[in-house]
Amino acid sequence: MGDEKLFKGFNHNFLVDDKIKQRISLPSLQRKRKDELAPVKYNDRLKIDYLNYSVLLSGSRKFPIFTASNIDGRLFKSTPRPKSWKLDNRVKEFQWGKDLYEAKKSDFDKGHMTRREDVQWGETEEMARKAAYSTFYYTNAVPQHKDLNQEIWKNLEDYILHTETRKKSLKVCVFTGPVLRNDDPEFVTPVKGEKIKLPVIFWKVVIYPKENGKLYRAGFMMSQNKLLTEDGIIIPKLKAAPEAADEPFSQFDDAETYQVNISLIEKLTNLKMPMALDAYKDDRNRKLVMKVIEVEPGNRPKFTQKEEPAFSIMNIVL
């Protein structure tokens, strides 16, 4: 990879133009979350910058607290997918590498928080390629069940990138991360003698402009708890008491993707999201409905067959 000098990270002014004057800040951390941040060599801001995105890393869990990315649908380029992952020497002792992902019963993927295609843009194909390669650091990964990483959650990510951002030539900012909870279930295999708690809930917040010159935000969540439990990857937790059944995270145990109120994400993550108008204001979580679409050959957008989503999301609110 070797392109660290190009790593400028998340651009707060990315959405500023003639209509929009608002800078997009990173989600703000409560004091206890700030104390959790891994120290970053050569950077006293505790932020790990890459090409078109940044990572805030938990020093205790060795997983991202969240990642922040800029996506430019106009400058997307197709590039080959890298085959290998790399440790980041700036936080070398605060990340999980091959020891976790090659351990016994590690039947999960290295799940990108900022995904490769989202930052795979630039004025040249070379810059897009370097940005894509910069997502293959372990600091940007969390174990994700293959059915989540390759199907359910991926469908939402494809929809945001290809159907919304690329097709409409938009610029958007995306924040993604796991919900890191003290009572997350343990991976069945200790790694180097250490018990590892695996996150089971993931969230995503998208901030985007509309033609009225205003910024909007939309939030999504899903859980892999059921998938990991059924495959024997995590140690099952004791069944929750009846009074605990109403806890917000229990609503996401069916491995589906939900559109949610931003306030719920803030509650579960102890983060404060950047301000924008809420696209979805309902307190009820909305299970997203995917529908396979048939597209006439002459009406296909200029995406490769591999990149083009073969579905629409019927009830998403943007």
C-alpha cells in the first residue's frame, strides 16, 4: 500500500457549496468514549486518517468506534479488489489481525466499516485505486457473519452508493460502526489467551443534500446476533429476563436491516451525530423491504453487471 502521505482523512467541508454552508463534524463522543480512544502515533487528535475516510479506534476492544467517509458519486471509478489486509503501524498494538480472523471457529468475514467502493473515487483511476486499497487495514474491520457482510447489510450499502449516490451524482458523508457494549457475547475461541467480545449490532448514518439546499440524515441498524449464535461462533448469553425484552437492541435480533430514528443510534452508541434534518422521524423501527427488479437491457445504467444493484428498497425514507 505505502501511500500513507496521501492519507488526509475525512473532509469536514466536503458538502459545502453555493447552497450548503454547513461543515460536517465527526460524531462527538461522551467523555467515557473519549477515554477509550486508542492513541495514534504521529497524531495527537486520536484519529486515524486514510484516503477519503477516517477511523476512531477503541483501544480496549481493538475495533473501530466508528468510521467517517466522504463519497463522491461523480468521481467513482472501477478498480480491482485487493486481496490482502494490513496492520496499521500507527496503532499496531490496538488492532486485531490474522490471529483473530484465522482462529478456530472464525467463520466470519473481515467486515469493512468504511467499505471499499464508497471511497473508491478520485480525479484519476490511480487515486481511486489507492483509496480502495486504503480500506484494507485491520483498523477498518469488524468480524461480520458472511450473510450480513455479503447479503443483507451489503444490499443497503449497494443501494446507497449505486442507486442514490452514483446515479444522482451526489456527494454524501457516511458514518458507520458497531455498537460496542460491555455485555457483547464472547467469541468461542480465545485469541492469544484473550477473550474477545464480538459486536453484534451495526449502525450507519448517511448525511446528504437535497435540491432544496438543505442537508438530511438517515440512520440504519441491524444485528448479527442470531447468525453468530446459530453457527456457534459466540458463547450464547443467558436468556434475558422478561423485563429486559423491551431493550432497544433486542428489536434487531432477526438479522434484517432497519431504518431507525437517529436518536436510537445515539442512545445505543453514546455518540452525538452531526446535525441535519431527519428524513425518518418515526420512533418505530422500519424493516426495509428489498424487491428484485427487472431492468430492460436498453435501460440499464452505466454500471458493470457486478456493481449494479438488482433490487430496489421499497420503503426506505430519504
